[in-house]
Amino acid sequence: MSMNLFFIVDKLDWAFGRIAQNIATELSGFNVKIVCTDDFKTVADFVMHLDKNVKEKSILHFFWRDYLMEVMNFTQRNPQYKEILISNIVTTHIPDHLFTYDDIANYERRIPLMNFVDGYFVTSGKLKELYSELSDFPPPHSVIYDNPEIPMSEVKSYDNRDRKKLVWIGNSKWGEYLGYQDYKGLNTIVLPALDKLKKSGYTFDYIEFDSSKGKTDREVILKTLSDADILLISSECEGTPLPLLEAMANSCAVVSTDVGIVNEVLPEKQLQYIVSRDAEAFYDSLKGLLDDQRGLEELQRMNYLAYRQQFVDGGLIADKWALFFKDMCSKSQNEFKNIFLREQKAPSFKERLISKAIYNLSRLALRLNLMNTLKQYSLLRKIYYKVAGTTTNQVDYDLLDEFYSNATEDKEVLAFYSAYWSGVATSTASFFKDDSIQYPYYSYEFPQVSTHVYLNRLAEKLAASKTLKSVIMSGGTQLQMELAKKIKALSPKIKIFFAWHGSPAQWVDSSQYSTFDGWYELYRGRIVDGVISFKPELDEILNAYGIRAFSVSNYVVSGTSFSKKLAAPDSANFRVGLFAAMFSWYKNPFPQLLAIGSLKGCELVTNLHLENNMKWVTSNIKLMALSENLNNKRFIELLSRLHVVCYVTNTECSPMIALESASVGTPCVVGPAGNIYKGFPELELYLVEKEVDNPTAIRNRLQLVRDNYGEIKVLLNAFVLEYNSRLELIKEKMYKELKQ
């Protein structure tokens, strides 16, 4: 008897629905039923439908994993329906690159989801490699390509017509709400390449299906592809670009970035037209194809045959689906389901309200630089800590106990950081590497609290270690203070150090001083054994005051590689970056803005959002304002596409932005406080501006970089290797003491 298999999709005529229908017709050994979530007004209605219609053990396959997450959350709150998910096999698949570690908050939200499913597969080799490295998720079962039914067209009219047909399909505004800029590449890649072709004398017809401007019937797109010559794919990232499959099925050649399954399914001769993501590379490839009629025809035929062999003949895709489901049926019970759906005492409305309010207000306060102002008033500070410190922690750390056991096992040195403060987290993880560990685990857990559900267990685990010599509390949160006290009480032999990412210059803000003073009090009380300062040379002063201290710096992060073609700057083309977490005296925004705004031919890329009455400052230059939520990987990629970064600040420790710029070969102008180039006199001459409050001096410094760009780039390459080598020696010396 065939097992019931429910394909859960959004709509039949959307991508998931088309794939489900095609697989259902070819899948043998299963009784397939397709359920559309769009047919239900609420998740509750959908769950009740399953409760009524799933009468025997079945497989529930969710094409969109986030709908399963909604079902899980609903069922957790309504345990009378939990058997639907516990008694049946629940699966999903990953067709995209969303919600991975580069987007930490959304990644964390999906950890329960990916452990809840009985299994999942991915739709490309790139996704398999990515998900196999995500330690919080089980690895994927296999790679199975997306396979909607596509009408095929082998016959083309190869009439040597002068005007070839080029097609681009996509949503040019996709991802803007997530902070992406031209993610699909239409405006910065395709259109400039086509414009250059026209100026070079080439004639062609260009057809654009931009869904941001209006929806086009699929039949119209397929009809166009059946008569087209070349499909253009210019995305930054894709799961499976369905236009690729539609183009192959209709005998089109392809010029594409290396996304999704492009380099997995295209024939070998076509691979030379998988190019870097820049307009010049697209221009070169299109020029070559337009000049070679015979080669173009051969590519078109080969793409058609490759599509038939991999997606049509022999039912290979359906066989992989069948194997996946058979393997899922033979797996043992997934205990995580019971853990996730067990009855829990729900937090009260008041607790939920307070917790959400504290989270949102603290995030807002950080963005607006209000946190320090709030906490300098003693009454408000007491209220703040009392409310924040008593909110219910809803994370189930039973599920994370194994992680902490493995992460702390056999360690001699451990550095703890809170993922809530992203700058400190990045700094700590890059310096201490495998000896670093986040606590609390999730980035949304507020660390300025005195109690935590896992605090005692973690302290006991660390105190019981037979190898642990030193613990570093990086950033100095209130929760780290409590952890330090408990570790010292349980195991006095373990040394504890406060890793300070601040500077004495910041003590003019009372909250900055109170943080240091709190740790200094623990030092005087022999709970803390010393300070690790990320401010170079500060150890000499602290030691002079009788405080045992080390000084280190952040590393230039290595291994970052982005394809780019950035022409040398000139008076008409000079891309300058200016970034700061907040408008504050620390970051010195206005002298820098005035300097950059007076540079004609300059394009400013910034995350600073100017009020209307201040926009005159940048009225003479091109301005690109960034979204606030650019993740670290995308930010570093952005740095690689700038000629220079301006970071002339009033106070710094070891500025990550200057080091990240250096990692991708982008010069960063700094002030004396952020001088990462100390000991490298040639770079200091070019990149350190001493007059931090002098816009004219900063402007002249930027012009100096522009005029000596090539030489500075060469010096930067040598600097990175030498800087990291020197820092490694400092770290080794410190580690010898930490391990005693």
C-alpha cells in the first residue's frame, strides 16, 4: 500500500506549486496530495485541516520552511494538535540562501525548525556545502534540483539575423527591504553592459521582464524564450534560478554569474560564460557570443540536450525524491519534536510585554545613542536594570547543553562574548578564534541582566573542567560579572580576565566609566585577575596603577575574497565610504562629511542618515545611503568596492572597520586614536590624519590617497601580512601566561 505524501505549497500556479505538480506526476510508490496554504485564512485553519484529513502515518513535506515554523509555533501553543507533527514524518527542503549565519538573527530563529524536521534536502551543491558547515543544523540528506514542468522548444530559426534577442527576467527591487542594493544586478550589471554594446556598434533586441514593474504571464515569458538567443542572469545569489531551466529547455545560451546550479547543470562549453559580477565581464561575454554565430548556435543546442538529460529523460529527479522519502521513513524517532512540543508554562502577558519592550527599546536606544544618557541617571538606571534583569528567559538551554559541553571540553583558555553586541562579538571571535564562545547563545538575549536560566549550570561546567586555566569575559556585560563571581567561588584556581574594548577617553560618559569601575571593583576583590585591553599600549598605564594588564589588537581578518573590478580613482570617479554606528562626538561625523562633500567627482557611500536641513553638506556629490541591516559579509564586500574609507574618529581602540578595509585591499584613513598603521611609517604618512577636527586637512588627506592610490595598495598588501605576524607574537606571549 502506498504511503500518503502531502506536498504543502503556497499556490498551485507559483513556483512551489508547479514543482510539486511535476514531481507528483512522476513519483511512484506514494499517494501524493497537494495542499495549498493560500486556501486557508489562518495557520489554525490549516492545522485543523491536517488534523481532520491525515488519518494514518504520512509524510508532510513543506516546500516553504517558514510556513512549517508557523505551524510548529501554533502547535506548541495548542498541544492538542501536536500528534500531527509527532506521529507523522515532517520534511522540507532548502531552495535559497536566506537565513544563514550571515543573517544571525534570522538564522537563530530557524535552529529549532531545522532540528525539528525529520530530514531535509537542498537544491544545489553550493547549498549542500553551506548547510553541511552550519553546526547548529543537521546536514542535508542530498541535493535534488528544482524541477517544474517546462514546455520545451528545440527548433530555433538559425537565420543569421543581425539582431539577436537578449532576455533578462527577475525582480530588480528584490531584497531592498532586507537592505540589499540591486541584488539581481539589472541596473549595475546588465544595463551598463548592454549600453556599452550599443555604443560599440552592436545591434540587438533586448526584452526585460521586471516583475517590480508589473507581472507577466508565464506563457508570455516562455514564448519569448522559445525565440530568444541569450538569457542574462546577474544575481548576487540564487538557489535555483528558474529562468535558467526555462532558457535551457528552450534552447537559449546563457551568460550568468556563478549562482545556484548554473555551474552544475550547464554543459562544459557553456561554463566560460559564467562570469564575475561586473558589467565589463558581461560585456566581454556578450560581445564574444554576438561575434560568433556558429558558437552561439552550438551552445543553444547543447543547453537543450543538457536539460533533457538531467531533468526529463529517465525520471532522475523523481527517483531522488523517492529515495529521500524512503530514507526518511526508515529513520528513528526524532526526539527533538517531543522536546519542542512539550507543555511549557507560558510567560504571562506582563512578562511577554516587558521582555519585548526591553528588547525593542534597548535596540532603539543603541541606534540613537540614548542608552548612555538613560543610564547616567541613577533612578532610571535602577528601574532599567530591575525591569531588564527580571524578564523571563524563554530559551530552552536543555537543547544547548551539549553545545556548551563540546565547546568547553579540553580548553585551557575560553573567551566569552555576547552576540547581542555585534562589534564585540566579531572582535572576540576573530581574535580568540576556537577559544571563543557566545553566552548567552542567541543574539536577541539581552546580556545586561543579573540572572539567566543557564548561568549556574555554565559556571558549574567551567569550574569542573580539569584543563581550564583562564576565562576571558569579553565586553564586560552584567551577566559576565555574575558568571565571573560564580566561577571564582566554585574554583578559585581559574583565572578570570576582563577583555576591555573601550578607552579611558570614553569615561566622560558615566555608563562607560561605571562598566570599567565595576570590573575594577571585582579586580580589587580578587575575583578578576587582570585586564586584556584592545587599546594598544594601555597595558603600560594600567600596570603603572597596579592593575595587571595585557594590550592586544584586532586581527586583519584573512581569507576574505570578492571578485571586483574597480578602476583607479580620478577626479571624476572616487568612491568614499563613511560609516559609524551612531552620530556621536566619538565618531567625528561632521568634519568628515564636510571634507568628503567638498570633493567634486566623489561618491559617498554611508550608513549615516542626514536630516533634511543638513543635506546641503553632500549636495555637491553623489550620495548612496545604506540600509541599517547590512550583515558583516555584505559590509566587507561593500568595502572591497570602495576606493577609500574615511574613519577619522576622536577615540578608538583597535578599529575593526580599518582592519576589515585592509583585508580587502581598501585604504582607510584614520585619526591618531585609530592608528592601526603604527610601525609602518609609509602608510602612516598616507593614511593617518592628525587634525581630526579640520575638514580641510581631511579633504587633503583623501586627495593624497586618490593621487597615490596604486602605491598605497601595494603597501597595504605587505602591511596585512606583517601586522598579523606581529600580533600573533603578542598573542602567543599572552597565552603563555593565560595557560599557567
